[in-house]
Amino acid sequence: MSLDNKFDFEAGQGLARILHHVLLSYPTVETLDNLKNHSVAQSWPEFGLSADNTAGRAALTSYLSQWSAEQLNELKLDYGQLFFGPGEPNAMPWGSVYLGEQQLLNDRSTLDLMAFYKQQGISFELEFTQPLDHIALFFAVIDSLLGQLVLNPDDEPVRRTLAVLMQQHMLPWSHRCFELAIEHAQTDFYRGIAHLALDFQQVLAVVFQVIPMPVRLHR
């Protein structure tokens, strides 16, 4: 699939921003209202019409079409059991849990990612302390890098940074996080988001010609 000439960096930046926002923290009425009012499910790109893309758009359309504020507590419970707690989340959002044999937070892979970010001059202003290999933060970096490519599509250092980020630090494990989210989601909202995130990261892999590093996953 040759997408590079067709891929809209600005639209991709918008998708990365949405995924960052909905995966980082508990849902709010304002967030869901905005997604519904801006017809995000209907306007989400079809890309190559993969099974994940089709399932994701269908699930998100179904949920947002009947969304009301009375469902917020149910949605918060779903987010918690998937990505936050109490207890161990079903779809742990931190890379080191998948990549390290001891399944610890802030393990070697997190330190490697921090070193990569420092080398590339990438930093975060976080509202609360969070391991930097949280899946939502990867989408924040992708948002920023795609924004730079909107201004200069031929910026090879930015393209290389994005490719290395995905090849070495994100794609080796992120698919497993989203597979677990699809398996355990109790609402069509997070099921749809997980399918769409899987599809979007695969599209980016094709656009930037990324083959993930083979690793052994520990969950």
C-alpha cells in the first residue's frame, strides 16, 4: 500500500491529538460532546479500509450516536478498568510492562525512550507524574512531529525521528495494548478507539516505511 503521497499530515496530526486526549485520562462530558458535535466518527479517514478501521468507525459511530451525559460514569468505569485502575488495568498503557521480563514501570525500555527523547530535544509538560512510555504520550509526540511535517513535508530529520520512535519504542508493543483493550472493553467507545488506534499506527508504519523491531512480549 503506497500512502505517502496521499497521506494528509494535518489530518493525521488531528487523529493523533484525539487519540492522545482520549487515552491519557478519564473521559469528560465535554470531550464526548465535542467528539459527537464534530462528527469525529463519520469524518475519521477510511485509509485502506482495514478490518480495524471498519470495526473502529462502526463502534465509535454507534456509541457517539446515542451518547448522553448519563453514560459518563459507565464510561469512566470502562476507562479505569482498561487503562488506570484500581487494581491492575486490563490493557496496561505503559510499554515497559510488555517489554520487560519483570513487567515493571519505568524499566530499561522506559530509560531508553527517555534517552531518545533527550537526544531529540523532546520534552513534556505533564499535569501529573506519568511514565513517559504511556501510550497516550506517544500520540502526543506523533502529533508534534506530524505538525512539523505539515510545514515541511520533506524534513528528513523529522521523518527519521518519527520512524525511529515507532520502530524501536512504540510499535514493538503498542498493538498488544490495543488488542487487550478490544478484548476487555465494556463500551463501544473504547473498543472503537482501540481499533482505530491499531489502524492508524499501521498506516503510519506504511507511510514512514517502518518495520517494528522484533521483541518478546511478556503479557
